[in-house]
Amino acid sequence: MKYSIFSLAKAALSGHQGWTRAWRDPAPKSHYDVIIIGGGGHGLATAYFLANEYGIRNVAVLEKGWIGSGNAGRNTTIIRSNYGLPGNTGFYELSMKLWERMEQDLNYNAMVSQRGIINLYHSDAQRDAFARRGNTMRINGIDAELLDAVQIRKELPFLNYDSPRFPIMGGLLQRRGGTARHDAVVWGYARAADQRGVDIIQNCEVTGFVRDQNGKVTGVETSRGKISAGKVGMAVAGSTSKVAAMAGMKLPIESHVLQAFVTEAIKPLIPGVVTFGAGHFYISQSDKGGLVFGGDLDGYNSYAQRGNMPVVEDVCEGGMAVMPMIGRVRMLRQWGGIMDMSMDGTPIIDKTPVDGLYLNAGWCYGGFKATPASGLVFAHLLARDEPHPEAARFRLDRFRRGAMIDEKGQGAQPNLH
């Protein structure tokens, strides 16, 4: 069924009795050309692009829980392309352009809202760093505006401009940045992939890899039986190290908890996304009215989807420092996602040393905003056995070559041995 104002009106006249399932619930087949492990945004986007761009439709997405039960449904929904280093700049701008056409491509309302993102700066040195990043963006055809304190006050009059400790001196604005509905992104890609013949198999946990006499991966062992495949791709975020260990690999990735929070609904207040430059705090307002915000990692390795109180306190302190009025709003809930932290804060999209096994991991804080481009470039790798031009720097061997892309020192720890 194609979604449109006409299909909505027709369904309304029949009491909404004619809606069909958004995607099938098939039993797994014995063989697929490509198996994608992980039914989050990246895995589903990869399957969609394999079918839509490269004509590979005999594809299965295996999800151990339900679609979107992992990090895809546990993030703060921010999209942006305000990166400054070669490799990241072009890749995230590719992602932004895909966000801008996503709803038309998928025929699904992903609630993409380009309401803008402002990174505040609080010192002369930080201003200079933001100016360099903004200039790099503009050289690469990406929108960026460096605002001074007067312009910031006009955009965000509710911030704390009287703080002598963290003076708000200006900010870097990307007007094309914003937010999208994380669940809708997953559902949209699932529906579009299913329409193109992809099998989305939920409640199917991968428990091991099937390998031939030469060590090549030829399939997977799952909770629903063995499934053979020509190629297997991993897109499992914070579970990457666990799944890779089944193939005998130890990757330069650590899993950490990242918490997010939402408050009770209030009237419209925050026009876009705001980040605090003197601490790790970022905030936006959802369409339901809740303030959605987050901050730093919990600082220890974990596979738990929950965090601890010291980081809750630290994140709330960041919010109080930049906008004290947030203290009057009651917190509604919090949750944790498992971040796959690479050592330089940049993703890895590459063939692994194990023949037949491909890797999409190391997304750190940037997984959601990268969803469409990640799917496209991973599909390219799986289809053609060569990296997409915009992902050529995301090779696994860059740590050995000393070619890290350290955008902001946002990796885990430099345990590269």
C-alpha cells in the first residue's frame, strides 16, 4: 500500500479496516545471498540499499529482539553534518542529503525536522576552533554560520548569559541540522526493504558462524536454525565485540553505556538543537513537548542498557549551567544505549580478516545521524567488495597505518595493542 493523503482518506471512509501490515513476518529460508546481522537503523538501511540500489534482493536481516529494540530506539534523534576532518565531512554530508529525501524515497513519514543545531562556544580558543570547522564545512559546500553573542541571544533568549564561569560568546549554527523520529526511521526502512523482497526476521539471535574448510564464513547459526549465505555483514552496534568474538576476532572497539533523558511535556520552548560547549550536554524538544537531552558516557565498559546516578547528576548539572530554568521541569524517564566506541571516535566499515564477513561498527556518538549513509556505503561494500568513495577512510587497518580520524578525541581509550 502506498501511503498518501488519498490512501488515508480512503481508509478513513472504511473505518480504518483496510490497512495492511507494514512488513511481513517470514520464516527464515535456508540460504540468502547476503545476511545482515542487526535489525537496527544501519542494518535495515543496508538491506534497503542492497535491494534498491544494487538489485540484490535475496537478503535477510536477523534481529535477536524486535525491530528497533536496540540503539535505534534509544538515541536523542539528532541529525547533522557539521564535521571538520577529511573523511567525516563528506560522509556526514552524504548522510544529510539522504535525510533530506528520505521520506520521499521510503514513502514514509520519518518526521525529519531541519530545525537547526547550534554548538555554543565559551572562549576565544573555542571560537577559533569552531570558525575553522565552519570554514571547512563551507569549503565543502555545507552550510555553516558563526554567530556572535548578540545573534545567539536573539536565537536563544532563555540561556544563562550571566554566568562568569561559562560565558556564552557565540555559536556555530547549521540550519540544515535537526531531528528525526528514530522509531519511524527504522519502520520506514523496514517497510521499504520488505517491499523490495528483503526478509526481516525478528526474534532470531545469531549464536555462531558457519565456516568452510578454508575458514570462510558461509552462514550463521541462529536460535532458529542454521542459515547459509554468500556474505554476512555485522551491524550490531554495542554488541559488535561479542558477535565478532564468535568469529575469533578482537576489534579496536569498546562497549560503553550512553544515557539519554526526557522530561514531562511543556509548551514549545527550544527551537532547534543546542549543545553546551563547556561540558557535554545537548538538548532539543520533541514534537510531544518533552525536552530530550543527553551527555557523556558512563565511563566504564558495559553491555547493560542502563546507566548510573553520577552521570545523571553530571548531565543535569550541564543543563543547569547553560539554562537554569530546566531545573523546574520534572524528568519523566531515562534509558541507556550501548555505544560501540572505536579508538579514534570514527566508524569502521570494511571487510574483516575473515573471508565472507563484513563489518559496520565503531559509531560512538554518531550512529543515528549516520543511518542513511551508513546503509548506502555498507551496501556498496557488500555488493562490490570495494569501499564506497565516501567511506574509503573508514578502513579497519587505519590504526595499524596511523591514519586515525580523531575528530574530537571522542574514542574510548587508546588500547590499540
